[in-house]
Amino acid sequence: MFKRFYKNRYGYTRWDGTQRIEGLDADDILNALSDEYLEEGNLQQALRRLMQEGIRTEDGRRSMGLRELMERMRNMRSEQLNRYNMASGVMDDLREKLEEIKNLERKGIQSRLDEKQQPPAGQQNAPTEQPQDGQQPSSGQQGQQGQQQSGQAGQAGEGDDSDLTPEQKRKMLEMIAKRKQEYLEKLPDDIPGQIKGLSEYDFMDDEARDKFNELLASLQQQMMQQFFQGMQQSLQNMTPEDIAKMREMIRDLNKMLRERQEGREPDFDAFMQKHGEYFPGVNSLDDLLEQMRQQMQAMQGIMDNLSPEQREELQNLMEQLMGDDRIRVDMMELAQNLEALMPMEQARTRYPFRGDESLPLNEAMRMMGRLQQMEGLEDQFKDARRLDNLEAIDSDKVKDLLGDEEYQSVEQLKELMKTLEEAGYIQKKGNRWELTARGIRKIGQKALQDIFNKLKRDGFGRHISPFRGTGGERTDESKPYQFGDPFLLDLEKTLMNAVHRRGIGTPVGLEKEDFEVYRTEFTTQSSTVLMIDLSMSMIYNGCQPAAKKVAVALESLIRSQFPRDNLHIVGFSYLAREYKSEELVEMSRFDNETGTNMAHGLMLARQLLGRHHGVNKQIILITDGGPTYWHEDGEWHFGYPPNPFAEQQTLLEAQRCTREGITINTFMLGEDRWMIAFVNQLAEINHGRTFYADKNNLGEYLLVDYLNSKRKIIV
């Protein structure tokens, strides 16, 4: 019965960096691109920057961008190049393994000699058996022994030697061991010569023989896998039937490739039904060619990073490992057909390996393949950045080469547009994505949140005023009821007043003086014009993004918390014009022009505020310089350094605003002495306030002032 109380149980562990945080949602994505969008006013550019730089939220969730993905891949590739030595590493690894095999054989030979030199227990004092009649072994016997002692002879001690004495056997073994050691010493220096010599050599040591056979089988399998990924056994382990089947497969493959070169369509399905085990995961002839191209490209990459002598040595080794002459001929034809369909000249790669560590051939091919795939993946990243086409990135290849975290980031980037569209933040019009009204509101809320996060909790209030009034919204305070008050009864206070007056007991009798009602608040309506300087100096000084962000935040604040207020946005440079709410977020540096026509901006702001009948009217002016335009002979004229006529006309507009009850609050972003003197004069005429703000803290000062200037009357 208590099971339902334990339905949702959670466990907590210390964060160690391996736990996976849930993916990003539409709000995270829109918040990440809001700053870029507010600065440039271009959704396509903001999305492009987001894809390049990635997303990082305040709570630690993140998605890597193309730039970081490319950087990680380059670091991984550089780590491989700094670790390994491809120029001589592959051949050195083979030499080391062959030297190990020869040393094992030498030790095995010496071990056999040591065993023969120690007589069996109980026979230490036994007389040495001599040949009958005191004769030495015949010349025929010596010749036979000489053949057995050569590098190609059978193992010592084998054969019919029952007529030999222990001493003769020992001498025979010493002779065979000497010849085998001489054979090992005289092996050629080149790897193909050593492998050929050891292939004809009869090992005395079982471990050395097994290691050599294992090496030979591995090399044969790796050699064949550069063409056929499904080769799971070496040529030496194949039965005659297996070899015949493989020869038939190579002939059929060559026939199919010749048909492709001639422009015909081969019967690929019939080929795969017959030989599919050699080509796992292949669904078409193009897939088969791509698989073989990658394998051959990896081997070619190894060849390209070797010296000419090493390249010739490895090539000779591969031809020697082929074994069967008929297979060798068919394989040469296959290489020619593949070269005709997929020229390898375009795939030649030489990497700057700088390390010391050697690699086996199979590991070298695997690493070379990964390096070449990384190059292809880097090209995909570049195409995605240049063409804005994330679908060009192979997510599975990202997962295989880089890891799960990088894979998740690519998948999230691919779903970015879909996520925003499903959330209703963007919509497609023609070939372009545009923000919806909901998306614009969300960006405004983000701008508002960014600014409010800088403020102390007690640094602002929605309304500050010593006045009280009637009507409006209910508060948590109560007062004795008076005739005409809204009858918002505080029942608890009313009953307690009656109990205090009459004492405990029932029924409780109520009198008119017992009634208490909740107080109500009346919020005055405010009309505001936010004047933003759009002169070129705002861009040069880095003030434009901050001013625009404040405009978006203020518009969001008024719409959400003060819906009765009126807000107009006026941008001014050469001339002034009004910006609608939906145009505000699209404002960019292309709206900026030379000059600061502050007089026209104040004139337009005054006309906009004249449409409203409230008493609370204000202009919030954000600028970094003084007026540089004046009106004369029906035209606007520009002058810098500032012309006295520009100052006079601007101050005249300030006087008109003062007569109409409009307060001008100026946020000055510059430090010019002349400008400071001018705005002080403007504040003296209008009785407004001047704030000398830093562009990084502009939003904090402006919004605090807006909120503190609100009025609230409580009765």
C-alpha cells in the first residue's frame, strides 16, 4: 500500500565529469543566439555563428560548435603524428619480430645442445659406445648427416639413428646446430629475403616456428585485406578449395569492374550472392568500390610515407606473400581496374610523422585509414561552415573517429533549426528563416534577464511613491471600511475585530466599525520614448550593442510588467525615425549613418508623446556625442566640430519638451568635456537627470531609473 509513496526515488552521486547532462532545448538555443542577433540584427548570421561556436548554458550544459569539433580532431591527429614514426616504424617492427624469432631459434638450438651434453641419470659412468670394429661413420653416412644439418634439413635426432652411439649423436647434433646457426646468420638483410629464407627453414624450436607461422599468416591476411575486408584467414591456412573459390571471386570481380569501365551495368546482386562473405556491409557496387578504395588508400598512405628503398622492400614482401602465381596475376589486374575507376594519385597523402614509436602493419593501416578519414571529415566540417549545410557531416564517422560527446553535439546542431521551428520561435519565409513574434518576445525576456541579473535584489522595486489613492489592484494590507471603498472584505480581520470588541462567545455579532477591507493600489500610466544614437561613432566606440540590448529589454519589461505603459523607439543619426517593436531586433549597424541629429530626434519624440494624455512622460536619451546637425534654409546641415547652431536648436527642442511636461534623462557614454558640458546644460533646462554610464553597465542604470520613476498610489 505504500508503494505509491516510493514511486519516484532519486539517487545522487558526486560529479566526476562522466555523467551525461540532458540535451539542449529550444529556449537554450534561442538564449545562446540572442546576443549575436541583437548585435547584428541578422538571424542567418546569428545561426551561423552559433553553429561555429556552439552552445554553453549557465548550468553547465553545452554543445560543441564546428570550430571546437575541428580543433579536437586536429589535436587528435597531431597527437598521433607526434607519437608514431611511419617512415621506418612499420619495417622496424617487422625486423624486430623477425629478430625475435631468430633469437628464439638460436636459444632453442643451444638448449638442445645442452640437453645432449648432459647424459641421462644413472649413465654418467657408462662407457662410451664406439662404432663397430673401431671405424668412423662412413662417407655416405657423413653426406646424409650433412644434408640433415643444412638449413633445410629435418630436425636433428629424427630418422633412423639407432645404430649411432651417444657420442656420435652428440657430434651429429653439434654439426646440425652449427649449420643452422650459420644459415640464420647468412639470411639476407632485407625483410622479403628473411621471410623467404625462414619459410624454407626447418625450425628446431617449437615456439620460434609458431611465432613465424603466426607472423606469416598475419602478413598474408593484412595483404589481402587491403582489397577484401572480409578476409578472415591467410592464404597458408586455406584449403585448395578455398583458394580456388577466392581465385574465382577475383576473376568475377575483375569482370564486373571491366563492365563498369565499359559503361555497362554489372549484375552486382548475383556477385554478392556468390561472394558476399568477402565484402561485409556492402549494398551496392559503389559501396564496394568505396570500401576497397579506403583499404587501398590506407596502404598507399603507408607506402607514400616510406623511403623509396623501404617502399620497394614492402612491395616485394607483398608480392612474395601472394604465393599463388595465378592469384598474383589476377590481383595485378584488379589493382589496374581499380586504378582506372578510382585514380589513387588524388589520394596520395604524406603526413609529417615526428614520433619514435613503431607500429605493426595492421595497426599502421588502421591508423592511416583513420588519419585519411579525419581529412575527409575536416572537409565536411569546412563545407558545413561555408555552405551552412550540416547534413554534409557524417555523424557516424564523427562518432567513430572522435567519440560520443562529439557525435551528440553534431546531432544537436543538425536538429537546431527543427527544434526552434517546433517551439514556434522561427518560421521559414521563402529561403530565409525569420523570428516569430514569440521568438522576439523570448529574446526580449533574455535581454531583460541579463540586465536584471546584475542588480541587487533590493536595488529596484516596481513602484516607489509616498502617495496613496483609490482603485486598481488589491494589496495584502487592510484598513477600516469607509463608504465608497471597494468591498474587498478581509474576513479574518473583520471577525477578529468583532471578537476583540465583544469577547469570546457565539454567535459573533458584527457592527459596521468591525469591517475591514483590503487596500488597493493605483498605478499611473507612463509614456516613454527611448532615443538611441545611431551615429557611426556608436559602432566605433562599441556602444551600439549595449544600447540595442537595453531597448529590447525595456520594451520587454513594459509589455510584460507594465502593459498600460506606452513605449516608442526612436533612432537618430542623419535623420530620426521611429522603430516598431518588430523592427527593433532587426536593427543593425547598417542603420547607422554619419552625424548626430539630436534636434530632429527630440522633435519626433515630443510629437510621439503628444499623442498620449497621461502626465508621466519621459525621454530616455542614449548617446556618446553631442549634436552635429542643424536645420537651415529648409535643409539639415552637418558640421564637425559641432556647430553652435546645432547646439542651439537641440536646446530649443529641450525647452519645448520642458513646457509640455516631458522629462529628458540622458545616459552619456562618452567622456568628451564639451559633450559633458552640453548635457549638463540640457539637464539644467529640462530639470532631467544625466547619467555618465559605462557601456557595459548601461542596462543596469537605465532600467533602475525607469522602474524608480514609476508612481504608485495606495489607499
